Amino acid sequence: MRPLHIFFDMDYTILGMDGSLRPGVQEVFQRLRQDGHTIHIWSGMGVRWGEVRSNGLANLVAGVYEKPLQDYRLAVQRMVERGEIPRFPDLVVDDYPEIVSALGGIVVRPYFWPNPNDREMERVYQIICDLSTNGHSPDQAFRRPAT
Ligand SMILES: [Mg+2]
């Protein structure tokens, strides 16, 4: 199993419009950590430690950063060089397909309104398990990075 550095988006990926946490986020983060992966959180709206803490995620993540909004590969490379993020992501998880296509990762269905029946985080976990063991996932939500 290959340990992965996984970067999660915030709005509509792990948080709804009202700021509530998507079902399964804490549990899946815990399982990913137990599996040896490292979780990072970033947002196009800035460094949001406050919401990460208030949702009980602070001790599950390695860091919280600002996410680039365009020219993703170049922007991320520059952020790594400046020390703004610790490394290039192995995988991004985001509701916005463009950043996932550029960097590689998982496109999630946007989470707008509180929905206790939402199971998208389970799907994310399954894809990550497949990737870390096989290097591939049959799920159409998986995108290889553009090169
Ligand atoms: Mg988003």
C-alpha cells in the first residue's frame, strides 16, 4: 500500500453552504490516517483553521492552506518552492472538476445542503483504497493528473 498525501477542498466538498460538515468526513479522515495516509486541507477562500477546528478535524490533518484558483500545476509548484504547502499533492479531492483534472484526484458531487443520507465520503474512501493498493480506480470520479 502506498501512503498518499491527500488535499481536500472545503466548500461543497467537506462543508455545506451552511458550514455544516458532510456526513462521514471525520470517520473517513480517521480511517485514512489509520491506513497511513496524510490529510491536508486547502481552500480558495484562504487559510481556514477556525472552521477546521470547530468541526473537530484539527488533530486529523497535517496542515491547512490556501488553494490556488488557476494555473494549478504552476501555482502549486510555486507554493511548494515558497514553503506555503509542504509538497505537491498526490491526490486532490474537490467538487470543482478543473483542479482535479489538472492535479489528479477525485471529483466529488457538490454538497450544498445538509443531507444525512449523503454517502459520497464512503465513495472517496473506496477510491483512495483502490489507488493506494492498485494505482488505479474504476470509479469515474477518479482523474489522472494532466501532464
Ligand atoms: Mg469547493
